[in-house]
Amino acid sequence: MLSRLLSLLVLLGMILSTSAARATTPGPYLELAGSGTWLADSENQSDTGHFNATYVGGLGGGVALGYDFVDLHPAIGKGRVELEFASRRGSVDTLDFAEGRLPASGDIKITSVMFNTIADYHDNSRLVPYVSFGFGYAEVAIDQISPMGVPFVAASKDGVFACQVGAGLGVELGNHLAVDLGYRYFGSERPKFKLVDGSSFEGQVGSHNVLLGLRYKF
Amino acid sequence: MKLTCTRLLVLFLLLVFAGCGGIDDPTRSIDFVPLRSIEITSQNAQVAAGTANRFTAIGHYGGSENYQFTRNITSQVTWVSSDPSVLSFSIDPASAGLATAGVAGTVQVAATMATIHGELLFTVSDAAITSLTIPAPASATLFAGLTLQLQATGKFSDGSSQDLTDNVTWRSSDATVATVTTTVPGAGLVKAVAPGAANITAASGNLSATQAITVSAVKLASIAVTSSAGSSTLAKGTTMQLIATGTYTDKSSNVITSGLTWAVSDLAIATIDQSSGIISGVGAGSATVTVKQGDITSPAFQVTVSTATLDKLAIAPTDAIIAVGKTKSLTATGTFSDSTTQEVTRDVVWISGNSTVATVSQSTGEQGTVKGIAAGTASITAGSSNIPTTRKSPVSTSVTVTVQ
């Protein structure tokens, strides 16, 4: 077992240390990524005051179609643009009211389509740090939430404007393939949901996402 | 212009931190948990015709999984007497639950909210009042600016006694020395105005009772702030009772509970309730608290709000025995991550596992008060609410109370 692990590490080191040509030509790419999502505590505004929610993290994933400009426009810099389709999940852990905190449950799913711009920082290394910014549209859907078994939030969904910022590290494995390890903070305008009594409230969406992806450049 | 790596990194960090702001404490009540039943309590077991009585409606709320709590809903229910000639309720919203006894008889008092209904059988006697007294207060000497609640007690021809504080006519012989509240609610509250002597009289028909009040010429010399817990440190998310003690020109001292103005130097660290002097830890750090009465201000009292998180809770006593209809106060003590302990009775959520045996109050000033409803045992749970904890689930503990 140990010898196999050592062999794999040696092989990975050889790949990363080779002086084989990096990707230097502009072109389209496809990226598939999986992510871990942690939803930030939210302050939810209803007709009779606001209640807060805490969450348990979940998993997500996405696919992006983009174009790598590389050095095509040196006046702007080295970068990429992409259209990203992603989904991220979490679940409610507790709801806080004026009298105190109640355990609660119910899933939240955020599905988004985002236009991202990414600034890559190339040098002669295979490691390519980047920062990114994106904006687009997200649909936020929630299950019925029943604190202590009493229905409170009705299953509902809303579409909102969203934006995200990120940073990460690309590891180029050759001319076409790169591994992407990144962080993204995703936020949106306040979605509107329904309570079981028919009234509505404004939620709050913010999530921290760590993603691991594989990018193939054509 | 090419953006440098450093500038974009700074922009990224700013955008991330902009999305990581704090959230305010919740303001919405747990109003979606259904009302299960209404319990009616009465100021007196029975009253004489021609007097008044105050009723209180306690709402018992409950969801599934044994989450139950009580709330005073006296002003939210509709009060009805089965015979208004015997007992009739005030229609003034400020006097919700106040009823006047007309003629002798027995009535069904009902309190209704939506489809939930509570009832109490109540008797109006035809006993006649034979004497009226004002029970002597612990001290009839007041310092200017302080208040004293007097009570009027009537004895009746059937041997019963009744609190008639709201039913008599109150008067002060010298309002420049001391005044007395004559309106309900709050009747019988004496306020010391200036040095001198005054007689406070309660009258009902041909009967009257008098209490002499002396307003001392002694002046307030200084005020000091102390903590009831003996410590000036509280954990974030908890509360602490501050006490204002006045020292007078004759070297005497007295705890002052009214006519005070509290001030906190940094409301981002702590806030204080003006009427009770209870301070709440909001954010980590130190702040100073002062209290003022008239033109006398206390020295600054430093309060420290710690970032200690709650590790566990304990309730005392652990084996309470309560008689049916009686109450007993439980206290909750938290042990925190810095190894300190702090009473957190006001700060936790109290839950009864069996409200048909015992209820536990969540009302302000009565948190943790258990009332025996019927013989049996009930589990009483205290759970962390807004007290920060590093544990994934709220911290809680339970004790069993026995009702006999």
C-alpha cells in the first residue's frame, strides 16, 4: 500500500515538474466541478418581525462553457469568460425567534446560471492562481420547514439576481487539461418565500463554496 | 490598464467580507405554534358583591415533539361572564380581565381566543364588608422620589378577606409630600415628593383605613452600581441584574428600583432595560454603566462581555415537588468554555414535557416558574436559545418535577 502511494506521488511529481508546453493558445473549454457548500446564517424579514436561520452544509456541482483568451488581449490581461450552470444544496438547522432557538429541518436548493470573468496569473509555472467575478440568475427553492414539528415555512421558490466572487488555483496538467481548486462566495438579492399562513417573507442568500473541477481546453 | 494581482486580491477580499456581515437578533415571536388551551387564574377565590376582581388568561402553546410554553394573553382574549348581573367585564382594553361583581351568585367566566376556550367557575358572595385595613408596610419612611405600593384588605361578614386595592378610593392628605395613584391599574402606589408627613387613606363606603407616610428630609448623597451575581462579567447572549444602591446624607443606604435612568457607554457591547436594570451582553468587550436619579449620578461600573460559549446547563432544584395550583421557581446555571458559571434563568427557553401535569412560564420576570396542574410527574427542560455555543445542537438539560 505504501509503495503504491509513493509510486503515485512520484508520478504526480513527474507530471507537474515536466517542462512540457503549457496551454498558450486561446480557445474554448469545458469544465466540470463538484463543490461543498456552507450557507451563511440568514436574517429573514416577515410582516411581524424577522427570524434568523442557521444551516447545515451540503454538496453541489456545475458545468461551465468558456473561452480562454490567454494573451490575446494583453491590454486587458490574461483571462477567461464562461457561462456556468450550477446547483448547490444546504439544509436548515435551526430557526431563531425572539423567544429563542428552535431545531428545524428542510432543504434549500440554489440553481444558477452565471456569466463569469476570470483573471488568470500566468508565469512559467503550471500553477495558475486566479480571481473571478460573476453575475447572473438564480432560482432558490426551499422545502416546507417545520420547527419542532409545527409547519411554519411553506415549500416555495423564487428567481433572483445573483453574483459571486472567487479565487483559486488552476493546476495545468498539459496543453488541454487543468485541475481547478477554488473558493466562491455566492450571494443574491433577497428571494421572497411563503409562510404556511399565506403571508410572505424575504429570505437572505449567501454561501461559501469550495469547488474541485476538471477543465478541458479544446 | 492591466490589473495587478495585488489589487484584484484586495478587491476579492473586500467583496467576500462584504458578504459576511452579522445579523441582528430576531424580533418575530413564535406565533405559529398553536394555542392548545387557555387557563384562567383569579386574583381572589371569590369576591363580595360590589367589589372588583382581576382575572388573568394564560395561553398554553404546544407543537409536536413536546415543545410547549405559556404566555400571558389576558389582553388578547375575549372575556365573557355567563351572567353579567353577577359579574361583568370591563370593555376598556387597558383593563382587560377586570370584572365588577354585581349581585351574589355563581357564574362561568370564559376567555376565548379564536376557537380555543377556557373557563372558570367563580362565586360572588353577598357578604358585607365589616372592616377595611391597610397592612403596614415594612417601612413607612420614604426618601423623596421613591415609591411604595400599599394594599387595602377588606374583612367580610362571612369571615373571608379580600384584596380591595383596586376597589377603594385612595387619597393623600398632602400631595406636596406624597401622592397616591387612584386609577386602575396601579391604584395604591405612593410616591414620595418632598420631606414631610402625609396620611394615605383608602375608603370604601363608610369604612376607611389610613397609613401615615413620612418623607425623609434626608437627601440622596450618592448611588453605586453593583451586580446581583457578584461579578461584572457576563457571556455574550446572556443577561445580568444590576442593582442601584443609594446612600443618603444620614449614612443610611437603600436599594433603589424606581426613578432611575441607566446609561451604557457602548450599545454594541451591552444594552440595558430601563425599568428593571437588567443588562444584556450583545458584543464582546468592555463598557461602562452609570445610573442617575435626579442630579445624582453613580460612578462608572465596568461590565465585560466575554466570548465564552455555553458548554452545559444545570437546573436547580433537581427534584422539585409542587402542590397542585402552587408554583415553584427553577433556576438555570450555565457552565461556559472559560470555566465560569453564570445564572441564565432569564436567557434560556423553558419547556414542559407534560403540560397536563405542570407548566413552565416563559413570560418576562417569571421565566422558569413551574406551576402544578395535576398530580403526576413532568420533565422540565431548559435549552440554550441565543446563548452562543460551539456545540452543533442547542445545549439543554432536564429535571423531573413531581406534582402532588
